[in-house]
Amino acid sequence: MARPIELIPLLCLNCATRLPANPDEAAWVCPQCGEGQRLDEREGLARLEVHYSSGIPLNQPGKPYWVVDGQARFQRKTYSGSQSAEAEKFWGDSRRFFIPAYTLPLETLLKVGSAFVSHPPTLEAGPPAPFEAVTLSLEDVTAIAQFIAMAIEADRPDKLKELQVNLQLGDPVLWILP
Ligand SMILES: [Zn+2]
């Protein structure tokens, strides 16, 4: 006989309060003590740094983003034209990625993520605020950052034949932005 799936309640690592966790979510802030936590694929519940922007309006929940610095190097082969120098200049020593952690269609997510690489918002810390559910797990950050880097490079006005990216990322933290 098939058994119903049993959901194990997640308890705050800090104060053992039950976290308001839905099955499709990946990170939470404890409603009792405010400790940030995420579900790690291997280790279970793990502590997570959560920062809040000072720009979140009072009457609107903030939006969670994984923020991570990355070094990107590309190998591009083109049919004609070459934007390799522009690419190198754009990526420089490192760039900051802001990866939407709330639910978005992939296409929109790439658009938002690409725009933030070109125009990163200033990060100024403010008080804790409510925010939309975190549905993109930290484990997915590398793949999405690669998608974003490729999307930016594919947009250059040369005729791309082949594109490879080598992306080195730091440790992502969660920021809640307006
Ligand atoms: Zn707690």
C-alpha cells in the first residue's frame, strides 16, 4: 500500500520554532528569532546570511535575490566580427550577479538577471522586512549565473558561432531588494 508523503516540519536551528516552509521553497527566515536558513540538498537545514535593502517600501514585500560575485572568461568563435575585447572589458576582474530567488519564468529571470549585471543596484542594508517566497535554491545559482553570462554574451552584435564560459563564483548570500 502506498503511503502518503510525509512532510517533516523544519525547526529553526537557533530557537526550534517551526519554520513556515512550503514544499517548493528553499530558504526562510525564522518568524520567532529572524535567523536565515536554507535547505541544503545534502546537509539538511543550514544557516544563511540574509540582508535587507533599506529601499523596501513598507506596504510591499521585498524580493529575494542570490547575490554573488563572479569572474567570467569566455571563448568565443564567430562567423564574422569579434567582440572579444568588449567582452573582456565588460567582465573586467569581476561582476556581481543578482539572481532572482523568487518564482519567475526562466526568460524573465534571465532578463532581470542580465540587466542587474550591467546595472547593479547599490546594496544598503536596512531593517528586516517581509519578502516573497524563496523558490530558487542555492544549488541552482551556478547554473543560472552561467545562463545569464551566456545570455549577455549572445546579445553582442557579432555573429557568434560558438561560446564557452568559465565562471568562478564566490559564496552567494541572500539579499531582499525592493
Ligand atoms: Zn528561530
